[in-house]
Amino acid sequence: MKKTMTILAFLATFPAGAALADDDCFAPMADWQPRDAVVQLAEQNGWTVRRIKIDDGCYEIDGTDVQGRRVEVKLHPATLQVLEIEYENGEEGRSRQDREGDNHE
């Protein structure tokens, strides 16, 4: 009986743990940058913001880039590091850190 209860307790907590593993960005809300900082970052990069939302624990900017292309930009909520840029045509960009790593090879 004790073994059955242990297994049931494990199974009851497993889905909650799996849901957390799906988040791309994990940062406590207290560490998140404010939305105003997200808007400022977008302006610095020449992006026009249509909407800012939270997806998989990350900030996501829906808008347009300097050339007028529709763009989705995924940002880490605490650092505002650009994690991914996806253009309307399906083209994807890499984070700035990934691109800078290519320059050092």
C-alpha cells in the first residue's frame, strides 16, 4: 500500500514538472524587466511594436522590422537577450550572442 501511494504521488506531480520543462524561459517574475524596457529595446533595434505577449515564459514582440517585414522576436524576460527572431516568410534569425560566437571562430 505504501509503495502504491508513493507511485501515485509521483505520478500526480509528474505532469506539473513536465509543464515547467516546456517553458523556454524560466525566471522568477520578480526578476523580469518591465514592459517599458521591452518597448525601449524594440525602438533601439528599429522594430515597430504591434503587440507584446508572454509565450512559454518569454516575452514575445509581434511587429515589423526596419524594412517593414513582419517579425516575431522572442526575448528572455530577465535579461532581454534576443533568443530568436522569426520573420513572416518563416526565415529565422539567431540571437546576437550566437552570431557573435561565429565571428570568433
